[in-house]
Amino acid sequence: MSSNQLKQFTREEVAKHNKPDDLWVIIDSTVYNLSRFKDLHPGGIAALVDPEIAGQDATETFYGLHRTEVLEKPQYKRLIVGKIVGEECVFSAPVPGELSKVPYAEPTWLTDGYYSPYYTDNHRQFRKAVREFVDEYLYPDAQAREEDGKRPDQKVIDKMAEYELHAMRLGPGKHLQGRTLMKGLVKPEQFDYFHEMIITQELTRFGARGYGDGLLGGKVIGLPPVLNFGSEELKAKVVPDVLSGKKFICLAISEAYAGSDVMGLQTTAVKSEDGKEWIINGSKKWITNGTFADYFTVGCKTEDGFTVILVERGEGVETKQIKTSYSATAGTAFITFDNVRVPVGNTLGEEGGGIFVILSNFNHERWVMCSASARSQRSIIEECLKWASQRKAFGKPLTSQAVIRAKLAAMIARAESVQNWLENVTYQMCNMSYKQQASKLAGQIAFLKSYSTACGQETARDAVQIFGGRGITKTGMGRFIEHYHRTIPFDALLGGAEDVLSDLGVRQALRAMPKNARL
């Protein structure tokens, strides 16, 4: 029933329904009959029969305790009995694809009255289409899977494949040729790193970090070595199934004794007597998507040094779930390889040349994480601005307190600086060859990744202080704040710890120091 068809009441008429067995309230000019609901109210009956609530306008009280999305649930919509005559609703749930009007909730290029040299009309159309897709298909699944820990629904994976989102998440390149991207919205030759950044940032908006990694994060980092260094025969076998979402792949590098120290890996690969197979033994730890992966891009110690080999799930491969502080939907795994035999043709790149295979992928992996980090921080800013504006303490909104405004100012400054640095790096990527990116941007991206996640951790801490107890509660008003605060350490560690990457950036700079530079 539309709002125009609802029965109209005056506030005086609603005020008469103020008894426990005849209990109405007004929320945002909408009249709710809570007579049968009162016994089910999570906050107890007393909160509803309060003289200032029963038969009265409870809008301010409601929004001090609940999120707008609560009113969108079918069980609560059924409680609606009418509208207040002559009044219109002020608050509403976001429309799929809609931009937020909250200041700094969107990057500048999406804000009315601002300009950017980086984005075209196609980028803007693309962004709208991706957001509509995410809001319609991914958001509901993300919230459900974040709770039950199951991997993303296969129907969602298939729908993403239908729009070629799996292929686009790998960035521009030959793998896009012949594909119809977002139902033809962007041509393969048009697609650039800004399109990819848009996808990454829109995917981040659903505020479910474990699901975000579970949504084939392993493919984003595990498939490029196959695409760039695998034989044509191997690519023909693996790539189509992975990009169609029929099979899954992950990157298996980290071990219990070797994280950032890639050359310290202890998993071994030795040739069989006939030289046709690799025999792999060892273990891997903290592997994203490992629990449900069909293929593993594995870093091994070989006679010639460090080699990367593609392993298919089969005899001798065992995966176990690792319990982490975010959802099991990410599929984080401990993997053991027990005399696993793999064709030598599954070698990615040259034997002993594995470090080049992995390093070639690090820049893109870290840039993706920077893109996600920048957008996640904006979501937290939006939550904090809304909460600080509607929450009252000592009789005034939180925004009346200078200490709260100072925290908001710091959040906004960090988010803006991260996004602007990110866009500059992205522009360089769009105009550099892959080889130039490897030599010129490794330090820049390392610095950006370290800086963006450090900013995220500060923002998470400030957000909890703004939300108070709600900021450490998994449900209700502060659930996205609690989630962000709990999962931000993943961003700070995955793809290289902050301290390691900062040092990498400095070492890259020192290599470029001119020999004649003196004070």
C-alpha cells in the first residue's frame, strides 16, 4: 500500500491510543500500531508505554536507538496503520544506486558542484550501474553471509559473471577482449584503472569485510600470475572457468614462518625422476579463499631458488579453516601439501624466477587494497556524521561538542588525502606501461598502502569514541563501526604490513637518490 492510500490521522486522534492494549506511536509522520508488538519489543514494554512515547511522536527517541533500515523490515511495515494528515515523511531508506547527500560521504568527483580531471561521463555512468548492481544483488547476500560464515551465494557469483565483473576486477588488459562489460556500458578498450577502482570502491560499501574477501578476493591476486606467466595451454584450461565463476583460485604464498619474507618460504617442490612432475610438500597459512579454492597459485622453494606453481585441488591437498576476527565467509585457510604431484607445465614463469612473478602482482594487489581502504573510511565518516547529528548528550547533539568536531575533522582530512593520492597514482597507472609501473610506482603504492591503512586505524578508533558503547556492539546503531574497528587490522597486514611497506618506500627512494646530491 502506497503512502497516498494510507488512512489519515490527526495527532490528536493518535494521542488517544495511549494504553498498553491500544498503543500507537508516530515515527516520521507514519502511524504504527504497537498493541500486539509491545510484548515482542527488544527493549521491553516499559519503553513503549512511557507517557512521552505512547500515542506521541517518537521519532527522535526512535532514531536515538535504531537505524532507518529497521523500519524497512516486513514485520515492522505490517504495523503501519496510517499517516499524519498534511505531513510528509522526512527520512527514507537509500534508493539503490543513489548517491549520499551527507558531506564527504562520497569522493569529490561524485559531489555536486565539484570537478575532476580524471573521470569521464562513461566513468559516471559506470559508477551508477555498478552501485545499483551492488545494492540489489550483493548487499543482502553480504549481510547474511557475514553472519553465517558461508561463502558468497553461487547465484551472486553467477550474476557477477553475467556482467563480467570477475574479469573487470583484474584491471585493463587482453583478458577483456571480446567480453561485454556491464551489458555493453563500457568497451574493453575503454576500460581503465579508474573503472576498476570504481568497482573496488563500490564493492566496499556493503560494510562486510569478510564477505569482501570471500567475494573471490583470492582470484584478484591468484589469477594474474596465471594470466601473465602461464602457458597458453594452462590458461585455456583455467582462466575461462575462473572468470565465469565456475571454479575458484587463491594465492598461496604466506607460511607460518614466512609472511613478508617471501624468500624465506619452506614449502618445497622437487622434480620427479622423469622430470615431468613437481612433487610439492609443505604448508601455507592465512590463505584467503583457500577453504573453497579449486586452484592454488603456490610459492615454492626449488633447486633453482623460488618458483611459482599452479596446483589443482586433489590428492595430497588438504585445507582447514582458520578462525579469524572477521567472518569465515572469507575462506581463510591453512593448507598442507603432502607429496602433491603437479605437471611441470603448471610452472608460472621461469623456474627460479618466482620472485618476479610475485613482485609483478604486488603493486596491483596493494593498489586494490588502497582503493578499498579509501572508500571504507568514507562509509565510517558518513555513519559518524549521521550519528553525531542525531544523538543528543547533555541536551544537545554530539556535534555541539568541540572534541567530537575535532575527531570528525581528522577523519575527513585523512579520507580526502588518501583518495587524492590514490587518484594521482591511478592516473599514473593509466598512462604508464606495466614495466614503468613496476619501476616507478612500487614505492609510491607501498607508501600509499601503509598510509591509507594507518589512517583507517585512526579513524576506527575515533569512530568508536564517537559511538561509545554502540561502537563495540555487533548489532544496532553502531554495528558498522564495530565491524570496521574489528576488521581494520586485516587491511593493515594483508599485502604487506605497514612498517614493511613504509621501509620499502624509503628504500625505493634511496635507490633513486642522485649521487651528486649534497646539502
